[in-house]
Amino acid sequence: MMLTIKTFFLTLIFTGLLYAGENFSEMSTQELIAIMGYVKKSDESKFKQELKTRIPSMTSDEKAKYEKNVLKLK
């Protein structure tokens, strides 16, 4: 079970990285949170803006994961 969850999140990260140069608005909030810290410097501004628009609608679980990963953005 734990391996499946880890595999799922790794898949999300790598999928997100493949599309990171694309349109962040097409990604799910979970995908955005998963790729925090892995976005190209040239795309960081667009990424942060999209993430900022998602914060008000995040679930408590998403907010907890966001808070855990937010340090990767600095």
C-alpha cells in the first residue's frame, strides 16, 4: 500500500515536470504542490502566481502539504 502511494506521488512529480513548461492552470492543485521546488527558474513566476490563486480553494489536506513544501520555493 505504501509503495503504491509513493509511486503515485513520484508519477505526479515527473508528470508535472514534463508539463512544467506548459500551462500550470491545466494542472491539478495536487500536481502543483507535488512539483514545488522542481519548477524551472524561468517558469517560477507563472508557477507561483497559479499556486497563489489556488490557496483559497485548497482542502485542509492540500494546505498541509502546501505548507510542508512552501520552503522549497524560497
